[in-house]
Amino acid sequence: MRLPEPLRRGVVTRREKRFLSWGTLHDGRAVEAHCPNPGGMTSCWEPGGEAIFTEHDDPRRKLRFTWQAARVGGAWVVVNTQLPNRLVEEALLGDGVPGLDGARHLRREVVSPVGEGRFDHLIELGGEPVFVEVKGASWLAEPGVCAFPDAKTERGTRHLHTLAQLAQAGHKALILFVICRDNASAVRPAREVDPRFADALLRARDAGVGMLALRTTLHAEAGLWEIVGEGAVIL
């Protein structure tokens, strides 16, 4: 998928109150940008590091710019948490998703028939419907391994509980981790940040919920973010 356009390259200088960030574009303009990431963004950026912003001309927007990606330690990291879901959807509607060969996208934002809540996608795989929840993992907890989440997530834990209920009721269910940085190929639960999520992930696995990780790379010059293969889920 392509990052939202038009893209503007520069550096990011600071982030405050989760959803606000500041930077300087390569043309010298100082910008205040929306940061579409409610997490801790641990290891995802550094002051003065390269960044990619999107510029908007909608007069209804409070902020003209949105922060999309950052480069840290030589690796590009997609920081916009809305993009992993879009990446998966485009892949399902296009060339397919590694590890889900032959999957057909049915609907998005699907209400669960068991428990409470809704899930990102309903797909058909092997002739059966599968409920899919997408999570973007960006915190590089150790070399080559991302940890999720980087901040406590009650919503994520509830998703896992419902996925487990679905599996126990005979439905197919899958949690799909998108690894949002170039220099990682595996993901694990961040027990040190949210032990309830980590426990819920284990219970979901034991209930029969499928788990898949996807490796990605960002081609910054072209603004192209793509899936490059399967990753590992470490439990």
C-alpha cells in the first residue's frame, strides 16, 4: 500500500500528549502534526530523526500535517496505528497475505456473534469464515523481536477474550500481528507492560485461536509499505 499523500520528508523533534508532534520539513518549514498513535512509541523514534509526514489541505482539520513514519537505528517504522489494518485489507483484496493462501475478504468491521465487540475483518479461508483481528507491533524489545503492546490495552485484552469465545463456540478466529518496522521478524507479548494481555493471548491460543505475524518493509522514497513474508509469533 502507499502511504497517504502528499508526503513531506523532514525530521521529528518532539511528541507530547500522545497525539501531538512537532518537526521540521526539508524545505525548512516547522510543522505541528497529528500523531495517530496512542501507545508509548518505545524505540519508534528519536528527536532529530528522519520522519515522513502527510500534508492535508482540508480546512476542517485542526492540524495540517500527520506523522506517518520515522527512521530510527537505520530502520523505518510506520507509526500511524491506522495503517496496519489497511495494509492487511489491501493485501487480502489484492495479491493475498502470506500464511493465508486463498483467503477471500468478505467484510470489514464485523460484529462478533459470540460475546461482545467487533473485529477488523471477516475472511473466507478453506471454505470457512474466519474472524480476524489486526494488531500493529512496533516496539523493538530486543534485536529482531517486537513486543506488543507498548502500553496497557484493555481493548486488546477484550478482543482476545472474545476471540477465545469464538473458537470455543466452533468458529474460526485469528489474531494477526503486523510487524511495523524493517528490522524485526518476530513478535511476542509484552508481559512486562501488560501481563493481562499476555495471559489472554496464551488462553486464546489454547482455545484454538490462530496466530500469524507478517514482516513488512517501507520504501520511503516511493512511500510504499508492503508485506514481505511471514514472521514468527513467540509465546
